[in-house]
Amino acid sequence: MNFRRFTMITVLAAAQVMSTVPVVAESQDWTTTTVSSSNTVPSSLEEDPSSLTGESGLADGVSADVESPASEGFTAVDGAEVVSHDGDLSGGETDEASVSHSDATEQESITSEPSEGEPASESGQTEGTAANSQAVATSSASGLAAASAPNSLVLLMNSDVMYHNGEKFKAGQPMAVKNGVSYVAIRAMVERAGLTLRYDNQTKETIILKNGNELRFTNGSSNYKVNGETRAMRGTAYMSNNVFMVPLTAITQALGIPYSVDQPGKRVILDLARMESGSGQPGGGTANPGTGTPNIPGVGPHDLVLYMNSARMVQSGREYTAGQPMAVTNGVSYVAIRALVDRVGLRLTYDNTTKETIITRGNDVLRFKTNSNVYTVNGQQRTMKGAAYQSNNVFMVPLTSITQALDIPYRVDQPNKRVILNVSTKPIASFTVQPGEIFAGQTRVRYSTSAHSPVGLDIVDERWEGRQDLFHEPGLHTVSYSVQDSSGQWSDPYYVNIEVKAPNTPPVAMFMTDKKEYKIGEKITYINQSYDRDPGDEITYRWENNEPAFFTAGRHTVTLVVTDSHGATSSYQQVIQVSSEVMYTRDEFNHMFTEIGDKFTFNGLEVPSMNLVPITRRSEPALLIRSNSPETVYREGIVYREVGVGNTRFMIHHLNATGKRMKMYVVATNINNTPARITTQYTGMGGPIDIPTATGRASVQRYLESMQSADSFKTISLAPGESRVILDDLSRQSLANGHVVSMFADLYTDSPIRYDVIMIDEAKDPIQKLPHLILQPVDGVHNRGTYADATRIIETYERVGDTPARIAIGDRVNDPNLEGFDGITGVPQSNSGNFGVLYKIKLHRVAPNTLITLNPRGGRYMGAVMVNGNIINVPNSGAVAAPHEATVLYRTGDYERSVEILFTAAPGSSLPVNLLLQPLPESK
């Protein structure tokens, strides 16, 4: 038989990303991929390590979503054309033009059966005729040698058949040529070449990973990324029958895969053994002279390589051993902290006072505690994904707590089970500039520098550009700072743009008064007329001797000093002339003109002789739980326990003296066989701070404020036997040693509920800890107890205010103490001062021009009062003292008024107090 020979221009095959399937395992309806368990690498990071580098999260050999470009089926395609390949695979030779099957003059008629051992052609033709046998026999010696070499991948041109180590596989699509560029199904080569495939659903990129190298392809794009660098391909990636096709050379060039073209044999042979080593030598990498440690492809000269589930570390060609292997605990990757900081160039210390392990790099300070998942970065708390712990005297912390805090880039090489930290050896320089605002020709600039070497070298030199201690020209000035380490290496310059403003203009102080001359006791009105010429400049004011009235005749100098936000000042003085004529005495003036919430001084010895306002007293049902002893808590425990039902009020006031950070909780337990409901009505909390009177005032103020809000009610349900923390504001913050917390809360329950007020370590769970807590004894000084009828209504319909009168609160005589018992011991208790009692005082007829004030009788007082719906601080600043000070609450004006006052004693303050009603002097 006469055979005509024709020239076929080769098509080169590329990597296919899903696992390829041996022919013996194929079926005609194959639609799913094969997962190779031997190639699946378990994650050793907190999350899937691929997610840390933007990968899709699939383990090696596991398919991406079927909707992604990389999710191809395994269906054979017949009828592949004989087409030309792109010239870059032919070693620079120029092949003849392609010849189609329809060309009668060039097409070979092949009728013989395939010869033994030769693959069948997937195009419908068969190989094995005498001519084909001859063609195979004339294959180059180098091509045959490569094909028989260990770990070689043979791709047949214009076919979906490939051979790997002598075993036959099929690709999802045949090799193809489009516009002179050879394409391969990307999934076909992945498992054979030991690559890893990912698909990024966010960026819509198909990703190939090998030895730390990353290739990213996008459907419809002629560009791809190699380790973040954009490169151009010879053709555009595309989809064909749900198979993602890319130019073969995009993969071989990026990953350094050697190959040869066997033109007579119509095949391309990829030397995967040399690609794996990255050295050009079959079988693996070369050893670093003198260390015996292999070089690692894709790793920088100073990168730190951590091996998963191993104590092995490699850096700069040298191998190190950590005190403990890199480990995974509850899905979190841990490293031995000392081994890591030694390699990254950090400094490790231990604080015996705080029991903290400290990492320092330049100005950055990280503090860790054993068994805590909270650490601090430059003083700010952050939460780790797991708690630090000790293992065989080695301190282990989550790897990402260090990399994130110090911004150390890293990548995860999942196939090789390693994490690679990008450790730079350049020194690092930085600086800050003070003050925040700089004015041309006026501001001396202070520079604070920071410099360090990541590998611990000394800083031996520095270099500035653009630095000036006094800038004379306004505008933007760029200053750079660089440092040099002892190896001679310079840092990258650190730049700061300094905005120099035009010179600041000092403010102008000025004021005037409404009159030139005043009488004794006459109110003076000061009109501030100060200003600043600089736009946006803020001014603060300081007055000297600006009394609201003077009570001696003569000349009185008043001074106003103004300061702008840049520290420039100006002052102005004016002399006030006061005649000898008297308009008001000091007491009269204070009664007439003291602002609401402010205090004044008077003769408090006259108060006990004032008449008592004729009142009626009654109570509303409300159970008071007063938790106030031991007021100073020295150890964990239950400070109060009680069962309440219906309307219940809490008054809580305690100081932490345990020596460590604690939290307070109220735990509610349903002691019934049926569900119970708790409705929180009004709450107010003060603290935690170290000033008892201030926490008490804040709790009362917020308690009264909650009564003004319609959104304050909140209902929860408790199952039978269930315990739950309530009053979340109380436990939201921890108490430092010496800090105080105060709280008021009104609740309503439809069933009896047991309440436990507890103080425990901030890290402990209150529900788990509750059964093991001791019941704390009283301190013998302060009061705790349970008291019924804790809402007291005081009322009068008689006209009051025409003559001086008073209402006594918390004095035991005119306002009897509530009587109750200790909920823990059962011992009878008397509520001294009636702390926790809510007083609703209703004065139905208050005379015109009546002054209402609060006068303490037992000591210093800081609190809040609601008068006709308005909350008044008592006083506006500081405290009001017994017995000669009073705070103004209300003035009735020219008409008779009804006045309603809500009062509850502020924890930390002293009782009793008196409400004073006095007629105002005649207006002049």
C-alpha cells in the first residue's frame, strides 16, 4: 500500500486543574471528579490555610464549585483537528502551515488497525499503520529518553490522551490551537504535575499553586498573574464545554517546567522531576554548602519557613528546632513564642508584676498572658482565636496574633505543609512630629525617632532630608528619615508630610457689664465680647473676681483671660464701682439668683427650728433588695441572696478589694415548676470608678433618666430551674481593684425568683461558678437586707412656702426606717437612711415666689432629684455639705404651683437630708 506522508504542526498540552482519570476507570457517562485522598492535606491553621492567602479553601485534589471555570467534566471529545501550534514550543523552528482533514491532497487515509502498544487516536483515526510506525520510529532520541524518564508527562497533540509514568489518562478536552496558540485543559495536568487548584469566588480567578508560587487565570483574559505580577499570555483563556483552556506556555514558563517537543511522534514531554526540584537536577533540590539544609524554591533568602505539625524551621539555608512543634488546638495554629521571636528579630521579656510575656519590636509592644485569649498591642486589647497556653514549659500562642499585630506577611504552602513568613532584613525607621499644629516662625518642632533591625543588628547611622526645627514658610513640607544598620544596609526612607500653617494671631479679650455702677447685692450681668481673628480657632475663658454681685462698697477689679487652642493668650480688666446703697443682702441675693443645681452658703443652724410641712405618708408595694454589706468585698462570693416576686427594686453598692479584676452579676433562677417572666423596668448604674459618691450620683441620675424613656422595659422568660444573668449593665465592665459600682433597678416578676448578687473573677462564668460560691457575711458597718413597701409617697394638699418649712428624709424620727431582715441569715434589719427607698413627694399647692432647696444634715451629698419631670444634679459640680450649704431645686415664680419631686438617696452619700421651702424676698 502506498502511503502519502503529511506534515502535522504540533499542539502543546497544558495543565488541567481537576484530578485526571485513568482510562481503566472511565465510563461514557463520567461526570464527577476523582478526589485523591493521598493529596489532601489537612489544615493546620485557625481556618483553612488557603483562606489566609485568598484561595478558595479547597484541599489539593478537591474540585472547586462546578460553576467555576475550573470545574470541568471528563468527557472525551472526538474529531480533533490537525492544527498548528504556537512557535514558542518548537525551539524557534518554523513549521509548515496546518492542513485540515478536508484537504484531499494532504489527508492520509488510515485503515490499518493500531499496532500493539500504541494509543488509539481520539480523532477517529488510528495509529499503527506502517507509515505511522515509521513515524514513531523516527522520533528524536532525546524525546524518547525524556518520555521514558521518571515522572515525565507526555501530552499527545490534538488528543485528550496523556501518559504519566507509563499510565494512560484522559483530559476533559483535546489539546487545541486557536490563532496559532496551543491550549490545554488546565485541570488535566494538576494532579499529574503535583499542583494545587483553587477557585476564588470573589475575583473569579482560577488559581494554580506550586511550592509557594501562585498563578491566577481569568476566563476571557489574555493576562494572568504570577505571584501577584501581571504577565501577558500569547492567547486568551477560554471555556470549551465547561472545560477551562489556557496556553500551555503560561504554565511551563511561570513554573519553570522543562519540556521537549517530539514532532515526529506528535507529542510534548514535560519533565516534572526537574520542575519539582527547581534546580535543573532530577530528584530534588541541592544542599546548602556547609549546612546540609536544602534550598527551598519560592522562598526568599531570609523568609522563615514553619512546618506544620513539626518543630522544624528553616531560614537563610539553616535549619532550626522550636521548643515545641507547630500545633493545632481547637482549630487554632500555635507556635512556640520564643523560637519565633528569635528568628523574626523581636525581643522577648517577662513582666513578673503583671505575669505577662512581652514581645517588643521598635515601638510595638505585645503582651500575652497564659490561659487568656486576650492580648494587648500597644496598650489596646485584642482577642485571639484561642487562649495562650504552656506546653512542657514552652509558651504557645496563636501564630496569627503575632503576624497580624506586627503586619508580617505570610503565605500557606498547603501541598508541602508549611507556612512561609516574609521576614525582611532591612532596618526600619520611623518618626513622629510634635506638636500637632505647627506655625511658621513660631513653633519649635520636636522629632521623636524609632528605628530597629528585624534581625537584631545595631543602628549605626541616620539620614534626614527636609528636617527643620523651625519652619519659616507656611505650606506642606516633606521630611524623610532613614537609618543604617551595622551591616551597611539602609532602611527605606520614612516620610512625613508636615503642614506648616500661617503664623497664629493671639485672641483678643474683651467684656462689658450692663451698668457702670451697682448697689450692694445688685446682680451684675457680664457680656463677653472676646474674639479670635483666626478662622476656626477655639477660645477658653478664665474669669477672676467676676462675682454675680458685690456686698461691699468700693472699686472691684474683674479680669478675663482668654486662651486660643494654640496657647496664645490675652487679658482684659474692668473696674466695677459699687455704691453703699443696699439692694439685697447676701442671703436674699442667693435665694433670688443662684442658678438651679448650684449651691450657696447660709446659716444651717436655723434649719432644725423650721416647721415641718404637714404631710401624709403611705407606701406602694415594692420589695427592696439592698446589697450593700460587705460594702468592701475581699474575696469571691455571694454578697446577697433573696427570693422576690412582683415589684422588686435592687440597690447595689460594692467596692472591689480582692486585689484583682472582678465582675459583679445578678443571677436570676426560676425556682418554680412552670416558666417565669421577668420584666426590667428602670435601671441606672454608676462606675466602676474609685469615687464612691460619684458612682452613687451617676446610678441615681441614670435611674431617673430611665423613667423618662418609653423604651426602658425589657422582658425575658426563664424555664423551670433555669438560671440567667440579668441587669447586663452591671456586668458589662470589670472592676479594677479599688473600684466601686452602684446600681438601681426596678423589676417585675410573675413568679417567685431567687436572686444572687455575686462578685467573681472577670474570667469566670457566673452560671458555672454560682453553685460553688460562699455566702459572704456582713461587714458589721453597712446595711443589707430585704424590705417591703419600699416606695414611699409623701403628700400635702395644704399651701406651703408662705413661711419657712422643711421635709425631713432619712432621719429615722420624722421619716421612719423601713424594717426587714437579712435574706441570707434571716436576722432582722432596719434600713438606716432608707437607702433604696423611692420617695414620691407631691406638693399640691406651693405658694408663689417660693424657693425649694436640698440641705444635707448628715454630711457630704452628691445625687440627683427629679422635679416636675426635670432631673437636677445635686449639686451641678462637686458636693453639697452639711449643714451650711444648700442646692437650689426649684422656684415657683409669680403663681401658685403644684410640685412633684422624685428622690432616692445616692449610695456613697450621707443622710439625712431636708427639703427646704422658703419665701423669696421681694423683688427690687
